[in-house]
Amino acid sequence: MDPKWNEDVPIYRQLRDRVVAMILEEVLGDGDALPSVRNVAAEYRLNPLTVLKGYQELVDEGLVEKKRGRGMFVTEGARLQLLKDERERFLDKEWPEVAATIERLGLDASELLEGIRKTQDAGDKND
């Protein structure tokens, strides 16, 4: 996890978002243990209650489960659920803005595909 915090967003929410990113990027998989509240709090000099609040959001969303005396673990199917939710959010919230920009700029499918190809090529060179 990145130790830099955005001052505009509560830290517990940023912790939650970072764990979500780790699940989506497959750093954490189904059944994997989350770093302990105590370890995260010590490593990033946070109040353990802040860490716990971030983790509790994940529990409330069904992405993580508490196992008494053992810690917190990624639930089975968490990544698939996150992908589904993120895709829906993108299509409902972000895509209309992207589509409007594409239309406003008069871009066509071939230009968009070329842009994707260039982005992928640049990513391949950085790997």
C-alpha cells in the first residue's frame, strides 16, 4: 500500500480503496488474509480504529470476512463482484462523459482503436 494520503478523502476510505485495488489487480486473491489492523496502523502511523473502519467497510460490502481470532480474509468471488460493480459504475457514470467527449471531438472508431493500440504499446515498453 502507498503511504501517501490524499487530504480530501478520509484515510479509512483510502485504505478501503487500496484494498479494493489490490483485489482487482490480483495482489490479494480469494481467501487471502489482509494485513493485520495492528501492522497497517504501525507501518503507516495510523490510529488502529481508522484502519478498522476501512476494513469494516469491506466487511459491510461483503468483500472481506472476519474470522474471529484469525483476522480478515478476502471472500470467495470478491474480485468478480468488484469487476461487475466497477463495470456497471463505469458504464453508468463515466462512459456517458467519455462518449460525449468522443462525439464533441468528432473521433471515429478507427482513431479510438489506434489510440488504444498506442497506449498498449507504451505499456508493453514500460514492462
